[in-house]
Amino acid sequence: MNKIAFGLLSSAAAISLLLTGCSSEQTGSTASGTSSGTASGTAAADTASGSKAPVTITYWSRWPESRQAIEQTIADFEKDYPNIHVDFPDIVSSQYPAQLQAAISSNSLPDIFANSNAVPIDQLNRLGLIHNLDDVLTDERKQQFYDGTWTEGYTTLDGSVYALPHFTPRRYSHMLYYNKDVLAKAGLTENDVPKSWEDLEKVGEKIRQVGSDVYPLILGIKTDWLVTGYIGQMATAIKPEVVPNDGFNLKTGQYEFDSPGYVESVEFLKKLQDEKLLHPNSLVIDYREASSLFAAGKAAFVIDGTFLSSELQQNNKFNDFGVAPLPTKDGKPSYYAFQGETKATVHVSKNTKHYEEVKLFLNYYMDHFYVNQLKLGVEGSPIVEQNKTTQVDNPQFLQAQDIQDKAFILSPHPYTRNKAAVQVNTELNGKKPKENVGQIVEGYLAGQVTDLKGQLAQLSAGYNQALKESIDKVSRSGAKISATDYQFPNWTPFEPYTSDKYAELAK
Amino acid sequence: MRRLVARRGTNALLHLALLTFGALWVYPFVWMLFSSLKTNTEYIASGIRLLPESAQWSNFSRAWRVGHFSAYFANSAIVTAATVVIVVVLSALAGYALGRVRFPGARVLLAAFTATMFIPKGYTILPVYQLIKHLGLLNTMPGVILAESSGAHVLFILLYTAHFRSLPQELEESAEIDGSGFFRTFRQIMLPLSLPIVSTTVIMQFIWTWNSFFVPLIFTLNKPELRTLAVGMFSFTGENTVDWSGMAAGASISLIPVMVVFILFQRYFINGIAGSVKG
Amino acid sequence: MSLGANEAMTVRTDASRSVVTLSRRKRTRYAWAYLFVLPQVVFFAAFTIYPIAMSYVYSFYEWSGIGPLEDSVGWSNFSELLRDPAFWNAFRNSLIYIGATAAILLPSSLLLALVLNRAVFRGKVFYRTVYFLPVVTAASTVGIVMKFIFGNENALVNGLLLKLGLLSEPVPWLGQAGTAMGVLVLVGSWKFFGMAMVYWLAGLQSLPGEAFEAARIDGAGSAQVLRYVTLPLLRPVAAVVLLLTVVNSMHVFDLVKTLTGGGPFYATETVDLYIYNYAFNTSGFPRIGYASAAGIVFGLAIFLLTLLLGWLVQASRERGERPRRAAAARGGGRE
């Protein structure tokens, strides 16, 4: 024992020795390495600049569903501007945050790149990494976009534009997809598609008769963010003051995941599970497995985002489906808050050497890419007019877009009221609990969470604590912000919250 | 005679058991192979049924094309081969010195190598990234190879150390009398005696590098044409979309070389490890 | 192989003392030796020591991996970590996984190795290859495939068990806390089984033949040989296999991520995954410092565990040495 212990301890000591000595050794190895390194480095650079005339700009996107539309746009763009080549590499979107991290730390950001939650816009700006886009997005241009697109902290900072939307900002709300074939087998029509929870149970009984392995509803519970989203949206039919996007009660200025809306919605899923109306695989699969099983006729309904129609059509070669609004308790309306949260945007690197070419491309992006994407049935355009004038031959996609449009209601956002809230959010990002509603749903359905309300209350408490700390920290640093900036007493849920409402509050 | 029959009986029983369990071992691979011929929907929904309704050979061509497997295959081969050479040479050299020469500091070195196997590590990819960047090798093939070779080869060093130490002193002495220098003795006498260990390290490093995902991804950010198969596999999963059958085809393609290498080298493999466990 | 390392520590105690009286031969040998280890040392310092050292530095910062390291927070990452029940949950899961895989793997792979080590047995190479197959496969691929095999409805395991009448209705293997961990352990063992078997085989082949001859001359049956000769002689090998199994089980990230994603509700979240979620979580802000602290604390615990195992290795070596020495009376070892 002693010998071993001694051996290991002495090796630990040796390591600490090596550690202290390593800085010098470090430079040594680096120095010896550079000679050979630069040799091959310059060689590579030479070949790259060998054919000098044409300009290459690089674009990193993290949306595989847009790939086809982007490639098409680039091909057209290169035809129109033969001297510009747009490099559009494959991105592993699950690793995109790590990729961005690495690129930033090595100062090798591409000319144009997709945003990421891991590096919020205000941090990018503080680090001096992103280019101001005011000359691309002139006031005239900006007006073409949906109201609320140019929101502080998402697309703009101090009134200047730093990000260009990639999808319609009114994305994504949740909806019910139905398999027409399964419905027909159960002797049902599209009129029987449930609008309320009770309908769903009633219809469900009939669907269970179709076959032992066919279930009314299938969900991919493993995809926790999606679960969080539709539970939140269902909850708005019960308690609309809590916005579904982040479980925040905009009246009280507190997170409220334990509101009756959330609790009842989760309990409804549990009930479906107990009544065997929920496909038993739901608990162990993700949303893409769920939608494939749906396409294979194993379930009549699936709840998903707007982006499912193109997934079903392209990846599953399945087109016999329809789209309906999310069923809710008593069939009351639900909504998703549109707060200008343009979650999918692209930035331009401040160090780009080809800003003029980038500008050309961004303009092309707005004029052609949005339309291409729309035509392919991937997602709506951020430009209002394009959505109206573009001919799209894809009934389900249009149906989904229509439902989505109605689900989104302009709601208040603290960012618009107080710019310092952007900083608070950056702080909050690091402090808030890692847990989310979707995971708690999983735990509840799997039987590990028994006290649902308690667990949700704990989550709310964690969030509220983190928010309080973040506000404190930001206000200590000199910014004027307090908890009241998060309360909107003059807001009525389901009614658009326009700029005059903010003005009214400011008085 | 009777004993022989009895033995035959036991052997038959053993074969039966081994084959039954072996089926459990092989089934997932068979499943994957067949799945690579299914449609995406079938892949998810067909359950126990192995055979596809109709073989979708297009999955393979898609994998080859979308996953850029033709290009990535070559990259994988180059990166893996180079990494294997670097790692095996470095650890053989170090192991030889540590195993055969009691130079001052040898003990400390060996202990330090060993300890890092167990040393708590935090988040270490960024420093390596910075280092490769300072060497000017980011987004180059040598950069990827270097980063891949950077993993802990401690196990290998220990294997070589133990092995070289176990070779008899007389070998070296007689070589020296014949006028062979240190390096020549190593190269012409000792190394040929180490084929099992070399095979072991080659196989293990091959498996690791071939399947390695994160390093080739991160170190080729701006040069996707330098990526490897393991990274290519991930072209099939997107933020809101997954192409399972394409992925299964890709997995099947990328499994083949590893299998070949293993089958080629496996004869030496076990002997190699045997030498080391003996210590 | 860590046997080799330990030996190096104990055998070479006298090395430095003789430095004073260096002969010329020795000096050239030393020079060559330094030359031989140099590349490895450079690599080691640059790619192992330096990143590890940096990860220690990070652990004292609140840092997202981007921008300068400026927000020094002292020990607060560590204290926050130690107060986080989720970390302890992950810690416990990792330990359970490590312990359970070792408990399953060691005896089962030994059994197969004993069979394959029989003198007259056909198809050794075939079986070896079959059972080694999972080792050469990427863990993430294994995870994806196994997820389907252990699925609920219409999946292999449930289908088989239902057909055999062992189950009356499908079990959500990956959807319940206990069974999910069970499946993870099974799959992890399945994956490493071939490797453990090869280690055992190697160990078996390294045993001195003289001991077996002696036993046979004494008229021992094969069961007796196994019980009184093979197993005691294998003790040091067992320690090595155990050690390697533990080291392997410490890093199950790819498998957990693809098979269970740490679920249901953290039931299979290992420390690996916990760290990943802080370093790369896409829904929030990466906390590199905190993730580093978690890695360090877990590593420390494993370090202690290794000390314990090292002691086991040593103890069983000392016990195993006697029969071996007795058997190999002439002694094959150097020095």
C-alpha cells in the first residue's frame, strides 16, 4: 500500500513540478513547432490565394432544413455575381455552439454566421465581433419586416441592426398534426380532429379500435424543449398571464411554472398515458422518432412545431396528413407570445474582408432566400409581403403557417421597456437552473417525480432567484433596472401589446 | 477414449452456448446493416422485422454523397494512419528508453505519465485548440493529426516499457559486442521482437482515431473538406431533422475498415496484451 | 500494464545513486534515452499537461469560453458544485455504473476466456472476433442501435420476452429509472466485454505452464486445477482487468448521450454528461469554469478510487507471486 501510495503521490508531485516548469517548456515546443508549422501554413495560403481574382465569402448556417433553399440561393447568386463565391460548409448543428466558441477564441469567424444562444448578441458586440448592418437594413427595408422584428437584444443593439432574421420571427408555435389514413381507418373524418382535451380522449377511444399497435397520440418526450413549448402553449388556455415562451407571468414579473395551466396540462398527458391513449414509446423517443412513427401510421396525432410538415414530406415521404390548432382544455384558444424574439438570425463578422460582397449577398438573401425557403415549404418569410405574394403549392405548410400566424400575439417584452434587461438576460443565462419543464414532464410520466406541483414550484423558485440575482448584479454595475421593469399591469393577454402601451407604462 | 468423447460433448455444449450468445453479440450489427436498407419511416417503425420491404440501396449512395463519404473516407484513412504512426513511434521510443535505461528522471517520468491516466481533467479542448492555432496548423491536415495524436498514450508507453524491460539483457549486450549502437539495437533487434505490442497499439489507436468525432470536427471548422467519416455521420442529424437510414448506411460503411484492421492484426493482438499483463 | 509502472517505481530506487560514477557507456546510453523520450515528453507537456493545467485555471473563473478570462470567482465554482444535488446524483450514477459493469464484466468475460483458452477448441479466432465486434464500434453508434433494441412496442427485447412468455406486456426499459440504468450497464458491459475477455486471455496465456504440469502430475482434475492453480495465479491479472474496466467506465459519455440522454429525469446522468451540459448546453450559456471544477472533483474521487485499486493490485501481486515463484522455480523474470 505504502509503496503504491508513495508512487502515486510522488507522481502527483512530479506533475506539479512539470506544471510549474511547463510554461517555459511550452514556449519551447511552440517555438520549435512554428517553423515547420508556418512552412505548411504559408504553403496552404499560397495555393488559396493562387487564383486571386474571385472573392470567397463563407457562410455558416445551423439550419439543415434550410440547406436546400440556401444552396439554391447561392447557386443563383453566384450566377448573378460570377466573381463572388459563397462557401457554405456542412455544419453539425448539435455542435454548433462549440464550433462558434472555438472560432471566436481563435479569431476565425466566417464572414456570415448563424447566431447561437451560447453567445448572445450583446456579448458578441461587446467583444467587437459583429458588424453593424444599418446600411443593409435601411429604414425602408426594416419596414418590410413584421412589426416587432427589430427588437433590442435580438436583432438590434442601441437601435442599430446587428442581425438579419433567418426565418419568420413568428416561429414556432405548436400544432396538432393528424394522419388522415389512420383517421379513415377509425371511421373518422377531418371534422373529428379534436379541439379540446375531452375530444381527444373521445376520439382516442375510437382510434384504439383500429389496431393493437395504433395509438391516438404519440409524443417525443425526450425532446424536452419541445415538450416545454407545447405544455406552455396549452397552459395559456388556462392561465394566459403566464407566457408560454418562458413560463413568465408578465403581470407579476415572476416565473410561474407551477401555475394551474402548466400543472393541468402535464396531468392531462399523464392521464392519456394511464388510459393508454399515448403511444407507450413516447417516453423513450425524441420528436423525430415520434413523427416517423406517426408517418408510419402508429399514431393518429402528433404535436410538433411548424417545421414538421417539410420533415414529413421530405424525410418520411409522407403527405397524407393535415394540421390543426393545438387541442386545449375545454377547447379554449391558446397563444404564443410574439415578443420580437427573433431566435434564428445571421450575423456578419466585424473582421470580414469583403463587406461589400457580404452586403450584396445579404440583400440577395432577403430577396431570394426567404422566398425559396417559403416555396419549399420550410418556413415563412420574415418579410410580410413575401408571405402574401409568393405562390406556395403545399396545403399542409400553408395550413400550418396560418395556424402559426394566428397563434402569435404581440406581447410585452422587458427588453423593449428597458435595454438593461438584455444584460440581465445574459447574466440569467448562466445562472438559471439547467432543469426545464420538459424534463419534469419526463420524470412525472416515468414515475420519478411524484409531487408535480412541488417540483414545478421549485423550478420557478430557482428561476426567480436567478432573475433577482441577475437584476441585482446589473443594477449594481450602474444600469437602472429593477423588478418592476418586468411587470406589465396594463397588458391584457390575447390583445396585441403595441408601443403606445409601453409609453403608457412609462408615465 | 471415453474422456475424449466426454470432452467432445462438453465442447459441443460450449459451442452451442457460445453461438447463442454470439448471436446476441452480432444481432445489433445485423440489425444496423438491414436498417441501412430501409426507408426512414420503416427504420423507426418496423420494430423486430429485420428485412426491409424493398432494399433502399439509395441510402448508401446518399450516405456516400451527402455525408461526403468519398472524400471523408480518404481523410479518415490519412488522419488515422498518420496518427497511428506518430503515436506508435513516440510511445515505442519512450517505452524503450524507460524500459531499458535507468536514466535519472526515468522514474519520475513514468510516474507522471501514469498519473495523468487518472488525473482529474476539466475542460481541455480549448487549450489544445489554442496551441494548434499558435502553431499555425488550424484547419490543416497536420493540425488534425497533431490534435488526434495528442490523446494520452500513457497506456501504450506502459505497454512498451513493460515489454522492453522483459527482454533479456544478453540480447542487447551481444548486439553491442557486435558493434551495434543504441539506435541500431533498438531498430534491428528489439523492435522486431515487439511485433505483438506494435500490433496491439496499432489496433487500439486505429479504433480510437477512426471513431473519434470531436477533434476532427473542431479542428476543421473552416475546412470541412478535411473532415473524417465520424464527423460525416453527423450530417444526417440536424436541428429538427434526422435521416436515420442514411446514418445507418454511413455507420455500416465506416465500420468496415475497422473490422478489416482488427481481423488482420488480431492474431498478434492478444499476444501483445499478454506480454504486457505479465509485466 | 500498470504492473509495469509499479515495478518501475520499486525496482529503480537505486538508479539515481550511481549517477556520480558514470561510465562513458552509461553517458551515451543516457543521452540516447533522453533523445528517445524527448518527443514524447514534448507532446506530453503540450497536449496533456498544459491543457490539464489550464482546466485548473478555468475552474477558478466564471467563463463562457469566449472573451478574456477576467471574472475570477475563487472557490465559488467548487462550493456551488458541492452544494448541487444534481452533481451528487450524477456522481452516484457514475459510481453505480462503474461498479455494476465491473461486477458483470469480470466474471463473465473470465468465463469465456477460460473456454477459449481450452487446448482443444475449434473456432477460437471466430469467437474472439465475434465477441470483440462491439469494442471496435463507435459508442455513439452502439447507443443509437441499442435504443431501438430496448424500445417499448415492437422492439426486439420486449418482443422476445413476450414471445417466451416472460412478460405479459411491454416494459419501457429506457423509460423507468431502475431499468434504464440496468440497460445502460448491460450495454456498457456488452461493449467492453470483448476487451476484458482479451485481457483475461492474455493473462491466462502468461501463466507458467509448469504449475499446470505439476498439478496434473499430482493427479488434479480440471475443476481442481481451476480452483487451486488457475484462479489463484490469475489474481494479479484480475486486478489489472478491474483497473482497466474502471478507467473505461469512467468515460461513458457517448453511450449515455445516445442511449438514454441521461434520462429519464436524470436517472442515468453520469458526471461526463453533467459536465457536458455545463460546457456545451445549447439552451443557455456555457460555464467552462464550473464544468472544469466538476471534472476536477470527480477526477479526484476516481483518483482516490484508483489508489485503492492500486493497493489491491499490489496486495494480490504479493499473494499471487508466491505460487508463481514456486511454480517457475528457475524464474523467467529479469534482474
